[in-house]
Amino acid sequence: MPLRSGYTTGACAAAATRGAALMLDGQRIIGRVTIDLPAGMPATFHLAGQNYTERSAVCFVVKDAGDDPDVTNGAELHAEVTRIAGNVLEIAGGTGIGRVTKPGLAVPPGEWAINPVPRSMITEAVRAVFPCGGFRVTISVPDGAARARKTLNERLGIIGGLSILGTTGIVRPVSAKAWTDTIDAALDVARACGCPTVVLSTGRTSEVAAQGQLRLPEEAFVMMGDHVSHALRASYQRGYVQPLIACQFAKLLKIACGHENTHAAQSQLDLSRLLEWTDERNLPSRIRQAVAAAHTAREAVISCGYDRALLEVVAGKASAAASLHTAQTRPRFLICGYDGHIYGALPEFQD
């Protein structure tokens, strides 16, 4: 059965805004609205929480993310449209909407975290009903601050709540785009903050270990998860040609095997290749025996006592494999133990 698509926070906020504008104009309850999405298709949204006066109107849309595992699924996107003096249209954040505090994002520091495309959609939602006149639109998510704590917003410099996002209005199920968009945003922040290099981490344990080892600003640490190929290409596009990758040995081996994505569902560890590399480099027989007997990469490296020669071989292969993603990038690998210990930054390039 095909997976079901959903709608972005930006689309939901725009739909709630249109509903509020229509109620303010007609002084009556509106049950549903249809808006045109940037993707080029119409979408109909049910409204809830409707209320209006002669001066303002409010309602909300419950976000449906479809079959995508989204932290904002089920969130209430509230919009209040209020008449103000003049002919200006103001868009503000209310409860549960974050503010931007760092440079490099789609909106500048000090502004509400409502991205350009959603802002345009909200503007269109009002101006389609009121071509002129002054209005303030306030977008809020009652539990937005709690939901934001499950995201990387604070690291990106978005404080106090969620971002209102979306470029097409549609959420594709399990597309990973939300994660890769976050990687891009984090790298933009790192560049705007003048970070000399970036540390791409495959997981939180590795990142914590790297943060304890390196004297770098917090913006330099980018959680890439399993998206190694995207992170390397995006880093190069922003001028980071020799990033550090903080990872445990199992992820290092996956990278060395050339996988674009290191998730278990996307790539398979091939211990036979690791065994071939031990023969190729003529490593000591005890290492070969440990690798041959191992059932997992973790078991192999622990059995070898994190042998430096083995780490150097796999790190060298991983650095070479990075050229499959972008030829100009020469990453180094901060190899983290499963207990958080750092076993070195490899390979040691001779520049």
C-alpha cells in the first residue's frame, strides 16, 4: 500500500490564516478552506477553534503529516487575523513559535522563525480576501515549545519554539528531506558564524565525545546522522573541504564501503571486505583472526583492542570512498569508542 503524503507547517498556517480572514470578512463561521499549494495543486483543510469579532478572527488547523514520522504531526497551527491601522500586513509569531538568534538561516536574527515561502503563503491568504488594509497575522502552536525540544532548533539558533517551514506545502513520507534540510541549515549557520571547520557526527554519543575533545564553537558541530553523502557534498558547497567526521567503528566501516547512507536499512556491513583489507595490508594474524571470527564490526574492533593499524586502514579507505560523493573533499575521521573514548583523528594527511 502506498504511503500517504501530508502537509507542511507552512501550508497549515496559511490555511488557518485564510480561514480566519474569511471569518473576519464575512462575520460567520467557516468550516473548511481550500488553498493553492506552491507545489501547484489545491488542498482543502478542516478548521477548528473558530471565533471572530468585528476586529479579529481566529481558528486552527491540525497538522496531518501523512505517513511521515514528523514531530509536528498532530500539532495545532493557530492563526489570528487582526485589523490594524494603515495598509501594512504584519506576520508575527505567538506561543510556541521560535525566534532566530543566529545568522545563516532563511530569516535573519531577531525575526520569528517563519520561513519565506510560508510568509508568502500567509500573505496571499490574507490579500486574497483583503486586497488592501492593515492586518496583523499571529501564528502560534500551543505546545510548540515542547515539540521543539525534540528537534535541533535550539542548536540552529531557533529559540522558544518551532519553525514554520515548507517550500512545496507537501510532506513526502519518509523522504529524509527534513533531516537533510536541517543539515543544510546547520552548515549555513556554521559558515555565517565563521567556523573554520565543521564536525559531522553520525550520532549523539560520537558528537559528545568530539565536543569534549575539540575546542570549537558549538555551531561547528553538525548532526548528520546517516546522511554521509549529502553532508559531505553540502559541506564542500560551503567551503569545508576537510571536515571531521565523528563516528563509531561500525559507521566508519560503512563509509569505507562507499555507502551513501549508513542506516541499517540502507546499507549492509560487509565484514568480508574488512577481512580482505587486513590481508591487503598484511596486518598481524591476530587482527585477521579477530575479524574473521567477528559477527559485527563492533565485535571486530573491540576484539582487536582498537588496534591503530586496523583503524588506519579503514579510515584511509573511508577517506578515499568520500571521493565517490565529492571528489574534492578530504575528510578526517574522529573515531569514537562505544564508551565515548576517542581513538584518534585519521588519516593523518601530510599537507
